[in-house]
Amino acid sequence: MGSDAMNSELLICRGKDCKKHRKPLRRIADDVSDVCATGTIKCQDICKGPVLVLIHGEHRYWFKKMKGKDIRQSFRVWLTGEPMSPRLESRLVKRRRRR
């Protein structure tokens, strides 16, 4: 990602299953609010824990099961330019629905 992460947008799923995890999702959004813009998106039909979508230029990244302090830290570190950790990479999923 690197310094151009400011051109990215983090979208939080607002589906009923993800709403159960509002606090972890809000924490992630708060943690990265100084690095990229945040918003919400309709249900992505992944339904595997809290779901995030990161839009970075032409690239779209869907993440599932995004809760816990370790995964929040891994996500922020990746946004600031470090390589994606194996733990974060294991949470990547294929696209389900277009924005």
C-alpha cells in the first residue's frame, strides 16, 4: 500500500450479520481513519464474521473475520506500506458483489 493509502477507501459491511460486530469494525475504522477514508457498503454476501472492503485505485480487497487486536494491527501495518502478513492474507476472500 504505502504512502498512497490516502487514496484508498475502507468500506464496512452493514449487513445484518456484520452489524453484530459493530464494535470491532468501528475500532478498525477508527484505527485507520488517519490513513484512509472510511464508509459503509451494503451486504457483500460473504457472511464470515465482520467484513471489510478496501478500495485502492483499480484494486478491491475483501476481508472476512476482521476482529481482534492482532488483526487490526496487521491491517494498519499493511496500509502503511509493510507486506501483508500471513494472518491478514488468510482473511482475503474473492469478490462477491460489485460496489
